[in-house]
Amino acid sequence: MLVDTTIIVRDLAVTLPGATRVLEQLGIDYCCGGGRSLQDACERSGVSLELVLARLDAAADDADTNQEQRDWQHESLTALSAFIIDTHHFFTKQELARIEALLDKVCARHGQTHEALLHLRNVFQELKNDLIPHMLKEEQVLFPYIARLEDALSEQRAVVPPFFGTVQNPVRKMAAEHDSAGELLAEMRNLTNGYAVPEMACNSFRALYQALQELEADLHQHIHLENNILFPRAVALENAASVAWESVGGQFQPACFQH
């Protein structure tokens, strides 16, 4: 397998099976900061380009023998939205509550000797306060509109215009909130020295760092699916619908029948 080292990381994450797992393991940002070339991303992360290429090659081989991975570029946007809610939103909500309790426990026991824990708790709380309404807006507003848009186009009918005008507006807002979440995740990783557990840490301390690391990895995959696949496809879908249909005297007809 040959990978063009000038390929944009987010494009690599979308097109190459297993790439996101490799990039996550090697600390290469493929969601919020995925606009860099692979070569540039490797240099910024201090990772050998040769190592990344070898891991990507192995991941592609594994994917060839494992057909369970879903191709979200070709499945319906309704199915992708449901997957994000059922898998990533569910996990995030569960873990935010569990980690909050763990943080309170660990801070109460170790906060005086590990001051970074108190800062970590503040940053985590900010992340939690951002993510909960963010996911709610997606579940109640953006995703249902995308589903209606997809249904309308497949059934060759119009969709009621949304109050937000165009899907590009909430997409832009959600992407900006993803950037903020990415910054908070990076700050938490910084505060914990890459989630390196102190030598004499108790079990709760270890469980906390493991949970935060798993939350980070899941959010990276979650944001990747939205930023790099769902959102661009939703914008393209709306554009296709606007080209195909227009209101003519209260009736919606194909654009080819314009007068």
C-alpha cells in the first residue's frame, strides 16, 4: 500500500480503514486539527513518518480481513447520526458522570499534594458543561433536520425550511464547539503529563486517568465522524436538494421544470 505523505490527515482518516486507530495510538490529531498533511502532522507530533506508514499499512491489511467496519461515506446520514447517538453520545454521557465522581474522590484525597488535580477538575467541568448542551442540540435540532432532508430528497419532495436557515449554520457552530472541546482535551492531557499515573497512585487515581484517556480517544473518533463525514455530507445533501427542487406556485417541482 502506498500512502501519499502530502495527504491531508482528515482525508486519510476518512478513506483508509483502520487509520483512525493508528493515528490515535500515535497521538496524531485527525479530528479538530486534521487539516495538516500527514508529513506535517508527524513532524508536529514528533513521530517517525516511516513508523506511521508501517502502522497504516498493517491496519489496512487487518481491515481487509475484517469486514465488520462500516463505510460511513456510503451509508445513510440517518444511520450515521443514530450510530453517533447510540454509541458516542451514550458513552460520553455515561463517562462524564462517572469521571466527575472519580475526580471529586481523587481531589478530596490527593488534591493537597497534587495541585494539578484541582486545575484538572476545573477543566473537566468546563468540558462537561460544554458537551452536554452540545449533544442535546445535535440530537434535538441538527440530526433530525438532516434526517428530514435526506427523506425529502429520496422521496422527491420539499423539506420545510429550518429556523436556522441553512444546515451550514449549525454545522459551523458545532464544528467551532468541537474545536473548543479539542483544546480542553489537550489541556487535560498536558496537566496529567499524558495521563502518566504517579508511582504511588491509588486505584481510584489510576481509574481516573484511564477513564479520561478513554474519553479522549472516544471523543476524537466521535468528532472525526461528525467533522469529517457527517457535516460535509449534510452540506452537500442540502446543496443537492436546493438544486433539485424549488417552489413554484406553492408546488415543489424538479429544477428541470423551471419556467
